[in-house]
Amino acid sequence: MQIRVLNFFRLIGIFRERANWPLIRRSRRELSDFVLCRSGIRRKSLIYAAFHWFYLLKGLDLLVWRLETFGILFPSERSQEERQELNRLL
């Protein structure tokens, strides 16, 4: 339990540092569907979504990788110019 709480605060720090805010602002509905497990073939309830994200907080590396894959977070090695280029291509 303590690890998940610590990872939650680490995730907030990572989010402040590397979040892709232009993409988040453009696609709020898709992001909320992603977080609430409402997108895709197998839609889940809110209770399941809460347990799902709580479970993912156990392994912060996997959660950060997943958020990077969907474009919500920038990879850590990207410069500011590369970040702007990625957003331009979206």
C-alpha cells in the first residue's frame, strides 16, 4: 500500500515534468475514456477502473511506459524541440 502511495506522488512529479499538455487539451474526451476504461471493445465499470489504476501503481515503470506509449507523457530523453515536432505531427 505504501509503495502505491509513493508511486502516486512520483507519478504526479513525472506528470508535471513530462506531460504532453497540448495533446491532453485537444483530446480530453479520449483521455477520460482511457482513464475510465471506457474505450475499446471491453468497457469496464468505474470500480474496475479504480482497481485497475491502483494495481498499475504497483509498478511505476510499466505505468509510465504505458502513458508514454499513448502520448500522454513525453519520453524522458526528448528535448523541447523534439517535443514540439512530435506535437506538430499529431
